[in-house]
Amino acid sequence: MRYRFVGTVVLLAIGICARVPAAGEDWSKAARDDLAAARATLLAQSPGGVPGEAPAFLADLDRATAKADAGKIESYAGYRFALAHFANVFQDDHLWIDFDAPLPARWPGFLVGYRGGAFRIVDTAAPNDALLGAVLEGCDGVPVAALAQARLEAYDGRWTVESSRREVAPLLLLDRGNPFLPLLRRCDWRRGGASWSDDLDWRELPQDEYRARLAKAQGIAPQPQGGVRATAGGGFWVGIPTLNALNPQAVAGLETLMAEIEAKAPAVRAARYVVVDLRGNNGGNTFVALRVLNAIWGAGAVAAVRPKNLQAEWRASPQNLAYLDAVEPVIKKMFGERSVAYGGFDRVRRGLARAIKNGDPLYIDPDEYAILDVAADAPRHAVSAVPYLLTDGACVSSCLNLVDLVLKLPHVVQIGAETQSDTFLLENRPAPLPSGHAVLQFPIKLYRHRERLANQSYKPAVAWPGDIADTAALETWVAALAAR
């Protein structure tokens, strides 16, 4: 299952309990019912469902519905991939479906990753395997580009988006029982001047090993340890592993992290350099991160670089309002009733209520980030440390909102690996589907006038050539960068 807490206002996820799919269930009916409910939900509760608001969204919805063939489904896997196909038509990182049970996975003893514009073997069962680095050219007579379009674009994420290809590429040579695709048998390879073909020897890949190897092949680091610590060469390392303010375990860690950063901020500002580590961070709540920025640079400095005239258009529906009402006590407890975060959240909640009462399909906030404005005498701290922002391919949604702000602050240098990207539709909320086997995650807000373009990622000014999960090597590398 995949859960992402996204946007400026954090929303509460409704989970589904993992269970073994029932024997004898009518999977064709389950798929038809869930697909119909997913379409109805998007039309009634997402801004893309408002005529004229996002024409491409409605066109994608029509395509997704037309392509959803639930008539031949005889298994849980068929049900899963039929729904995944529906969601994948949108090629939007804020629209997906979570399921209640994992699918068994098989692999041929290696995984490919997307490196340098090609599919290359990046992980193998045998250490130091001679296959590492080999380039995939095709399988069963189909060129690799056509394979990726038929398999990845159709079922497994945003292959059409360049910054997402690293995330979905390793799924190309995994077998998860998709009945709509033939099992691949023989693939063609090249390395240097040599070319060859080999049969694929499929074998089981246990779930824990599957997740670990997949993250490695994707080039996404584990979340760093949160906190502030001194590093070599007179620097400081600030780990921000998550922005998720609604996971109870994460909340305690975030509160400790923010207090530690605020206490150590004077030393951080006076250091030789400081690294803000966002590896593995896939979003949550922008206001959590603002406490970090305010502590280091000062509220006045952060407010000065905030986006101007960023218009947010929220879909006004009773269901969306009820969802925000359910979240309200959590936001109040986490941030406090007088906080900027709670004030922004409550403004949206009251705006939605007014729009519904007036019969308007949208609540429109003409300047969402105006809530960051502070008094003219708000602090602007002098920062002598060279600020480095360390990213990887996990950074999306609220993590990207944070990067939007950080890169506008003085002298910040992005290092590491390219971030993810997203569209102008965001702020997910979950909607359980009728079968009980799946939850639709969909956006309820649309941005206008955002400076960052749709599906625009951030590429580092200085790229890290090694393993993005190797913290010790990264620390040595950054210390050398700062010493130049």
C-alpha cells in the first residue's frame, strides 16, 4: 500500500486493513462496482470534475472509463490491475488506488533501473554479478521503449514523466501476476561492444526483500535520522525524514526535531555549512518544515520569499467538508489553535462551508501563502553557513513545496539527486471503494499561478555520483564541497 500526506494543509488518511482476499469472490463485479464509484467520486469531489476547471482531467476520466474492462476478471490480481489501469490513465502523482493485500512477486534474479536514459541492471541476487550495468534492449521481440509504454505507462506509475521514470522502471522485469500482460520469456542485452540474449528464470521474491530491492533500484534512500548533529569540517546536518504530522509515531519525532533545531539554530547559522537532508521525504505538511526554515533564516526572511498570488481552488462538497471536520481536532492538537497551520486549515474549512451553502462548486483562495505574512520587524537571521539542500527521487508534493521556498533563500545549493514532480492537482483525501478491497486517493485542490510548472522537477546544482543511501560517503563529499 502507498500513502502520501500532501499539500499545504495536511489531511488524514483512511486506511484499509490488510487481509487475505476471500475465495470465490466475484472479482469482475468488484471491479465494476469500484470503478463506477471511483468515477463518480472524481466527478463530484475533485476540482477536475468541475466542467471547464481542468479539461484534460475530464478527458482522462473518459479515457480511463472507456479502457476499464472488468468483464474478463477472474482473480484478485485481475481486479487489482484493472483498477490500477483506471488510475494510471491520469499519469498524476496525486491520484492512485491503495489495496488491501500485497501481490506475490517474482523476479529473474535481478532488477533494472533507469540510469542515463536506459534500462540497466542495477541489482542482482549475487553480489558483484557480472550482469551489473548491462543495458536492456528488448524482450520477446519487442523493443524496450514499446515494453515500457505497454507495461509501465499502462499499469505502474508515471512513465510519461521523466522525473518519475526512476521510480517505475524497476517494475518492468517483475512478475506480479498481471493477467492483461504476457509473461516475458527472453530478453536482449548489451554492454560495451557485446550483445546477447538470455531466458528469464523467474523465481519468488519475498515481500520484505522485494521492498528493499525496489527502493535500491529506484535510487531512493531510506529516510534519514531526524535531528541536528555536527559533521566533519565544521558543519551541521539537519535530517528531516518526513513532514507527516498525522502519523502518531512521526508526530513525536517531529516535535522533538523542531525543538532541537530551534535550540541549536544559532550554532547552525554560524557553522561553516549546513545540510538540510530531505532524502526519503515524500511530503506531508508544509507548515512542519516552515518551523525549520523560520528557526534558521527567520520568519521575516521566509515570508519575503513566499509565493505571491498562488490561487488555490478547493472542490466544495459535503464529503470534503466532513473530511476536514474530522481532521480538525488533529490539526489543532499538533499545531495549536493560534498557529499559522491551524489558521490556514480553518480558513479552508470555513471557505468550503460558505461555498457549499452558496451552491458554488469551488472555494477559491486567491493567495494561499498570504497566511505566512508576518510583521515587518519579524526576525531575519544572518546565516554565515553555506546552506546545502540534499534531495533524492522521493521528494514530491509538500516536500516540493518546501524546496520551492528553500531555493529562494540566500545562497542555497541543491545537491544529491533529482526530485520527483507533480501536477497542479494536489491535497489528497481517501475514499474507500464499495468492495472493501481498495481506497481511492484523489486530489481535492487545484493550483493556479504556481511558479513551478506541472511535472517540473528540481535537478541538483551538484549531483552526487554514488549511492544516495550512503550517508557516510555523502558527509565526506559535502565536507569537501564546503572546503573548496
